[in-house]
Amino acid sequence: MSPLAVEASARRLRAAGRQPRVAVLLGSGWGPFAQALEDPITVPYAELPAFPALQVGGHAGQVVLGRIGRHEVAVLAGRQHAYETGTADGMKGAIRTLARCGVKVLVQTNAAGSLTHALPPGSTMLISDHLNLSQLSPLIGEGGDDRFVSMTEAYDPALRAAARDAVARLGQEHASIGEGVYAWFVGPQFETPAEIRMCQVLGAQAVGMSTVPETIVARHAGLRVLAVSLLTNMAAGLSGEKLSHAHTLASAAAASSRAVAQLRAIVQAMEV
């Protein structure tokens, strides 16, 4: 992604007159969060040259600028996945645009499969670390020594602690959130039961097809990262469910109210 495209995209967002310091990237099931913003201004991805064209249901393809409590927030409604192009850099231009606009924290969300019955469908999980099983990187081809990004504490511990506290202060209906390791597969096919057993042995609690490339780009850009998964199903071989994208979307929609309430509380309480 060219620096000129990033600068043009940043210029277009700055023209809206907002100064977001927090960005929230919405995955499947998290779309209603954008409706929680006060005084929203919407900018389609099509007007932002560094942003991708989207080809997956459930992703609106727009930036919504507004406020959550005391924070100015940029909400990205949708992401490009590696399975759409075969590369992991689909969101690189978008995230670099956010950094160029002064964003300091990237909050990521996704829909994921659960690898443990302690996190049943409908649960939410803070990501504490990840397994990049594909070893694809959005930084392949980058020059300079800063491409050697440390991924220790890629998911900011202080942000996670504050998120746990924010959720704990909610009413009993919403006051539960797990924490664990997220395993990334490229997809678009779902994992085999054998692959799921492998992930369990490796110490993962959730599995999905996103988030890891964006975290790598964000850390390269100097952003702090918080990530939350909405568990929409038990992973392959752990239940009798037939997995499909339609099933993921339906399960995410059924659980989104609770997840969005948690996310709103997390963003409101965030120190940036």
C-alpha cells in the first residue's frame, strides 16, 4: 500500500473534523456497535484509497466517526481477509491510515469458534496471545529494521485488565468475559477436527480466520491492541453442529446484544 494512498485516506478522514484516538475494527456479529456512536459521520471505504474492497457478508465497508462517552472513536465496519486474496496485508493501508490520523489504540473484534466448553457459544473472550499457524505476515516485503516487530505482549496487558474491570462493573447479565489464546487459520474452509485437536494441544481456546494480520500491522505502526472474540460455535469435532458462514452470522447476531454492551463499556472506560 503506497504512502500516497495512506495520506489521501487520512486527509479524507481528517476532513470530517474528528480526532479519534481509539479505533474499533468490527468483525461478524459486532456491526450494531457502530449504532452506539453519538453524532456519527460515515465515510465509505470506497472514498478511502488505502482501504480494501470487501467481499464477505456481514461487513458493511465503511468508517463511522463519532463518540463513545468521552472518547472520539473511528469504527471500521468490516475487514478484508487473507482468504480473499491469498495475502495477509488487506488491512495494512487502513490501519496505517488510522495511525496517520492520530489513533493510539486499535480494538479488534471477531467471530470465532470455541475450543473449550468453558467458553460456550455466546461467550466473549479477550485475546491474550495468538498462534499464527499459517506464518503469513502483512510485513513480508517491507524494508528497514522496524519490520522485525516484537510480538511479546502484542495484546496489551493493561488494556485487557481495564477491559475485565469494565465488564465486571456491568449488570449480572453481561458481567462475564473469558480470556485465552486465538489460533489463526487462513480459511475460507473451516478447520478439520484433527486441526482443532492440534490447536487444543498447542494451548489455544479459540480459532478464527482474521485478527492476527491486523495485530501485526498495528504493532508495526506503534498502536496498542485489544482484541475480543465472540464465540459463535464449538469448533469442528466438538459438537454436532454443521458449520457454515450462515451459521456463524446467525449465531453472532443472536449473541451480539450482550457482546456489544460489553464492548461499549470497555471503550468508555479506556485510558488512552
